[in-house]
Amino acid sequence: MLIVFVVGYCLIVFEHVNKVNKAAVALFIGSALWAIYALGGEQILAEGYSASWRTFNAQGSGDLLNFITHDELFHHLSEIASILFFLLGAMTIVELVDKYQGFKIITSKIESSNVKRLLWIVSILTFFMSAVLDNLTTTIVIITVLRKLITKQENRWVFASVVVVSANAGGAWSPIGDVTTIMLWIGGQITAAHIITTLIVPSLVNMIVATSLFSMFTVEGQAVRPALPDDETRAFTTYREQVFMLVVGTCALVSVPVFKTITHLPPYLGMLMGLSVMWIMTDRYLKNRSAEDRRTLTVTAALKAVDVPTVLFFLGVLSAVAALQSAGHLDLMAQWLDENFKNIYVVNILIGIISSVVDNVPLVAASMGMYQIADPAATGFTGQFVQDGQFWTFLAYCAGTGGSLLIIGSAAGVAAMGLEKIDFIWYLRRISWIAFVGYLAGALTYYLQTIIF
């Protein structure tokens, strides 16, 4: 299983060499790992590394094949599907706003042609937007706007990379900004007020340091806006319609964390509800418009414009990681970290680095399984594991921002890679070191906070 994962990962990394679409490779390794797991499950699970199998077996069933093909596969499929439907809903809403030319309202207000000044505007905007929405949705929105602001591909890749780093940093200090912080918040390891007050400064330092390095080493000159095609320059919607659709789309996105907080249902349901409301509104609005407008401005047209290969890439990667998690690979790694590194800061920094290779969601889930919330009266090392303890708080920062080290290390990065076709090796050579310096700067800031306060 590990060999297939590593080989497939390398094929994704060197997509520009082998000319095979990364979505095809991701789907293959996702399917192949589950097939190997199902065929060799008896030998794999006999090693006893899978915590979920031990729990299942303790219940008295012991039906190994049923455990793999039904319990585990469908359990992980439900989690993967919730991410995919969330992504599909968000991308459709953004495409619909774009078709109504709603983003013209934003791009017309950004008048700076200085690349470095524009870089800071985008970074700060992304940082705070991702705390209110989430890092994935914010990345989709901002990259859609960037396409209308920057012509040169190299600069647009740099800006997209800034968006990834800033979105992950912004999502880390908000209880609704990233999937991992949501998991820790719902699981009771952290509280909303604590995560905001404790991590906003380290996350802000991460963003500022990284953006400063981006500004010094990656971009220069003036921003040249692309020459838009006739169907985008032609004002086929009124200014009032553009404003209205931008406001409605923003409300649909912002309502998702509110929906989750009130109902405790998964965020994808809130996203789909927002999309459905916009669908009903636009269908009713377009009933008296021309046939051309009905073809162009409907949700159906927006769905056709959604980047489906990016969604399938998500499906493949998440399926592959889910197979490794179910087979016990991630539990084994968590045990190794626990046995070899007793310092919670080192453990969490390593978890953040590893999350740039393996999705941070199962890593955090494995950590939550390895370490229980300690009694508040506990002292010493175990005192780090109480609710809002330093281990859980620092885990939220490291798991949330560590994925920026590689372009496929976070949901925001995968979305940016799919939307802008960013080359993995280019990101590794040009961006990874910047993201790493920002990551360590934020981690050091958190450590100094714990000493001072």
C-alpha cells in the first residue's frame, strides 16, 4: 500500500513530465489502495496497528471483509463526500456570481498596478476572509478575482501561492476557518474564544513573514490586467444586478458556518442550501429574460463551468489517505511520534510538516485518538492535554498551516493547483521555503506566548 501511494504521489508531482493528468493518477491510487486493502486485509490488520479495527473487533463481530468493504469504506466515503459536495457547492456559487459579473465590483475597487502593493492587499484580504468563511472557499473566491487582475502566469502563480499560505494561516485561528479546527472545536479539545485569542497573533506573524518574503523575492514590476473576452467586457448585467448577486453569493457563503453552529449539521448541507436558494432566485428572475441570458446566467451554466477534474483529484487523494488511515498507517506514525518525541512542540511541528504530504484531517483525527482530553486538575506534562491545553492549541496551528509547505498539502492548495494548474516542482522550488519560514515564525511566536503569559 505504501509503495503504491509513494509511486502515485511521484506521478502526481511529475505531471509535467509524464503528461498524465493528476486527477487520473489520484483516482487510480485511491481505488488501488482500497483494492489491496480488501484483498490483503487479513495480513494487514493482523499487525494490530488499526485502532478502528481493534474497536470493531472488540464489539464481537470480527467479520474482517465486512469491516473493510462496508464499515470503513462507507465511513470514509461519507467524510469524503461531505468535502466534495462542499467544494462543488462553493465553486458553483462563485461561478454564478462571476457569470453575473459580480466580481467586477471588487476588481474595479482594486486600482493599484504596483505588484507588491497588490500582493499585500490580496494577502490581508485572504487572511481575514478565510477566518469568516473557510480557507477552501476563500481560495476559490480570491483566485477567481485574481484572474481578472493579473495577466502574467508566473505572477498569478505567485499570487495564488500567497492566497494558499494566507488562507491556511487565517483559517488556523478561527474555529470555523479550517476543517481541523472545526474537528477540535466540536470534539471539545478547544473552545472558540481561546483559539481566537491565542492563535491570532502566531497566525498573523505567519502571514506577515511569508508575505514579506513573497514581496522581496518573488514579484516585481507593475500588474498588467488581462484583456478580457467580449462576453466579460460586455455589460449584459446592470450594476444593480451585479451588486445584488455579489451580496447574495457572499451571504450564501457566510451563512455556512452560521448554519453549522445553529444546527450542528455538516457544513456541506449549509453550502447546498445556499446554492439551492440562489438557484431558485435566478430561475425565477430569468423567466422573462432572453433565451441567451437564460443559457448564460443559470446555475446549470455555472455547473458546466466548474472544474470537475479538481473535484475528482480531491476524491482520489482523500480516498488514498483514507485507505492508509483505515489500515493503520497513520496510527502507527502517531505511535512512533509519541514514543520518540516527548516534547509537545516538536510533535506538533512534525505533524504540521507531515500534513503537507498526508492530509491534515486524518492526522488530527489520529492525534485525537492517541491523546485523550485530560482532567483539568492534572499537572505536569499531561496538563498540556486539558481542554484548551497547549498541545491541542498548538496542534490547531500546526495542522492548519503546515499544509502550506507543499501545494497538495491542504484543501486550499489542491484547489489552487487545480484552478491555476500550478506545477508541483515550481511550488517546491519557489514557495515551499517561504511557507516554511512563515510556519516556523508563527510556531516560535506561539512558544514565546506560552513562556511570557
